[in-house]
Amino acid sequence: MRHGVSKKKEDERIVRCPTCGGDSIYAERNPFRPFCSARCKGIDFGAWATEEFRMPAETPPDDEPFGDPKLQQ
């Protein structure tokens, strides 16, 4: 083992926290995984709840019919 490098358990790995970008332990002992903390998990949840995260979609304007034009009559 090199100096300054700690040995980790076999079932653990270090991943990047999706919220802050810091190190996060991805293992059962981290109840917030893949986040590093309750704070980062809460921030992410809040962004989803307020629809800050959205999937791009090509939808027609509200005044145009949606769906198969053959079915629109």
C-alpha cells in the first residue's frame, strides 16, 4: 500500500457526487448514495420537484393539434 492511500472495502467505490462534484462513497454505509450528503440529496430532489430538470421534447405549440394528423378531424 502506498503512503497516504487508504485501503477501501471491496464492495465500496468512490464516485462523483452529482450535485457538488465532490467524492462520495458508493456503498451501503452511505445512505445518501450516489450523493455525498443529505444536503446534496435534498438539493437534487428540490430541483426535480420544481421541474428545474427537464427532458427536451419537441411538442407542437398549444394552438396546434397533437398526435396523428389522420386522426384529427
